[in-house]
Amino acid sequence: MSTSTFSKSDEYGFVRPDDFDYAEYEKFMSVYLTVLTKCSMRWSRLLVSNPQLKRNAQLKKIVRKGIPLTLRAQAWTSISGVQKLKDKYGPNLYKRMLNKPINEDIRNIITVDVPRTYPDNIYFHPNSENQKTLFRILCAFAACNPDVGYCQGLNYIAGLLLLVTKNEETCFWLLRVLVENKLPDYYSKTMDGVIVDIEVFSRLVKKKFPEVSQHMNDLEMPWALIATKWFICLFSEVLPIETTLRVWDCLFYEGSKVIFRVGLMLVKYYKKELLECEDIISLAECFKSIIQRPFPLNCHIFIKQMFSDIGSLPMSMINDLRRQVSAERNADKSTYKNRKG
């Protein structure tokens, strides 16, 4: 097993597994530290010329190149539209929601899920302050969004937001902007948004990588079995943490189309290995092992290729596909009701 001077846990508190490839990580960091230095200098200049982080082509380009950890909370808040939500609901909303009662069943589910959130993270050990804070955030969110309440997966998103922002109210607002503005109907009781987007993703794979799509069909592997976790947890339990945060940088600025790009990039890069799988079990294992590969670890190259190698993916095309899929699902539901009636 590789040894290194790197600590057993990373800078976000995640404990590295026993089989962690320290040599590969050291190789990556020797290059990435220079990238981080350039990134910090770039953002220092940006904050002088564009202190309010007003949306423009330059800001979009710089966001894609990464946001320094020390600026992520501020930048995510500015580029995601949190201020519009605050203007709509009032700045004291979080405090009001903390005092608002929620359904006892939802509270019980949150109580069970909080201890399950990132058990491999030193900042989420049992009865830690972060666990208590996460519980408050999720309860306040449920009180504020009774139609959603609580959906499994939100704990992972809120937990990672908390690790980055270190501020529970900021975490609450960022969670709201994701659920309400960036991820339509992902966390509703029916999870229609996730179901539709997985089918949209399936059609995008068929369009861009028809051999992989056909192979999945031949092995009777439904995309929902693989991609549900991608979409619900926004890759937080799939990709290396720094890569996930670089994806979230883009997600907060550009919206949900970024999730499709990430998935398509994984399919493109591992196309050969996926096509070599001979059964559904080996195919599932291939997808599962992605997090351990060197390519996703190198977040800078991964994000760069995600935008350069996938081709055009306009939001208008994704929305057209969403409408098609939704219309087909509604037609199927109508047909089922008629037959049942």
C-alpha cells in the first residue's frame, strides 16, 4: 500500500479509505497546487473588477476554472441567486422556520438520517455540533417547504454545504436555491424531476454514445439503477470531494445541465471498460469503481474535458427533452387509468 506524508483525512474531514492511492494523489497535488495558486490570484483580481460577481462571460469562464475554498460560500451565494430568494421571503426567514413546527414523521426521519450523514467524516461524529446543526437546517427546510418536507439525499447535500460554508443559515439558503431553482421537482414526494431527468440522460447517452446505450439495453441495465444516486446526491457520494465541489461551482452558476455533462463525461471516458462488461453485475461494479480511478481525482482536467469534449448541450435542448419525456409519462398514466377504469 502506498504511503505518504498526507494525513489520514482530507481538508474537508473525510477519512481516506485503507486502499487510498496516496502516490496517485501526491502526483495529482504536485500539479494541482499550482492550479490553486493561479485560481486564488485570478479571483483576487476578479473581486476588484467585479465585486458583486455580476453574471457575464468572464465570470462564467472563471467559475468553470474553480472557486477557492475560502471564497466558495461567498461566491456560491452570489452566483446562485440566493439574494433574490432572501428578497422574496425576508432575511429572517431561517430564524422563523426554526421555531415553526413540522410533521412528526418528517422529524423522525431526519433524526434517523442525520447520524447516517458522512459517517466517514471526522466533523460528523456522533453528537457533534455539525450533526446538531444539520438537524436544525433540515428541520427548518422542511418547515419552509411543506410540499417537499424531507427527502433522503438532502442530508448529504446539506451536510457538504455545511462543511464548505461553516454557516448554518448560508447552508439553509443554498439548499433552498438548489431545490427550488436549480433542480426542478428532484425532491418532491414523487421525485418526478429525477425520474424525468434520468430518462433525459438516457436519451442524451443514446444520441452521443449509441454503443453504450445499446450495451446497457442488451444487458437490461436500467439507467435509474446507476444514475439515481448521481442526480439525487449531485455526485457527492460518487466522485472525489474536490471534484464534486468543482462540479457544484458550475452547478450553482449554470444550473442542472451541469449534472448531465458530468454523467456524459464519465460515460465517454470509461466507454471502453463499460462495453467490455459482459453482465449486469460487472457493469454495476465498473460504475461503482469510478471514484477510485485517477481521472475523476484530477478535478481540473475532469472539469476542463467535461466542457470541451461533450459538445453542445444547451439548456433549451434539455428542456425540450424534459417536455417530451413528461408528455410521454402523462400519456402512459392516462392510458393506464383508462384501462384500469
